[in-house]
Amino acid sequence: MKFEDQAKRLFEAHYNCAQSTFGAFAEHFNLDLTTAVKIAMPFGGGIGHSGGMCGAVSGGIMVIGLARGIDVYDKDKKEACYALAREFLNRFSALHGSLTCPGLLGVDIGDPLAQQDVRERGLFRAVCTQLVVDAARLAAEVLELDQDEG
């Protein structure tokens, strides 16, 4: 449960959804948290508050890339990484019904007025906390990481 707990703690400390999900794995992969949250920062709010793919999902995909991405071409490893990403996406979508902020929140946060409404109603905290926790858990599961080791 360590990745989930860390993701939740980061989100509660006001990191965005992508930063919280990706940052939860930083120590495990010997990446300093400062670097991790800087990399993930623009993916929050459906990528720059555009209402696209959920930042928690983007964070989970970045974790998969960090764990299984390649730096030297290897077709089999490349395809294996893509397969893990698809598995993660399919599992998240099956659990929550969508991969996008509007689909998950029921509001297009790409619209500044709608975004403000979401803030005022506390939806980011009420809904996104669970999305961050689930994304961290699913990323750890598809990567077969021991949650107790973190």
C-alpha cells in the first residue's frame, strides 16, 4: 500500500494528480521527488487544465515508462511497455468509466468557469483523491511491484 499512501499524501499536500501519482514512485526508482514533480507538473488537470487525459492516468503511464521504457531500440521491450500501458489504461477505464477529466468529473475543466465550479464544489479533492490512489495502485499492479516495499 505504500505507493497508494504516498500518492494520497502528495495529493493532500497540494501536488496535482499527475505529480502525486508519478511522485509516489520516485524513491522506488531512485528519482528525486523534486525532479519527478517537475516532470509531471504540466500533466495535471487533463494536461495543463485542458480537460484531456486525467493527470492521474498520465502519471501512471509515466511510471510505466520509467520502469519499463527503453533507451536503446528493442522492438520486444518497446511492445511490452506498450502492452503494460494498455493494460493500465484498460483497468483504470474499467474501474472509473473514463480516462479524461470531463468523463471522470462530469465537467469540462478546460472551461475556466467550469473549472472554478469544480473547485468551489470540492470535486478535485472529493473525486481526484481516489483517482490518484487507484492510478498508483494499478500502476504498481501492472508492473508487479510489491506495494509493501514501495
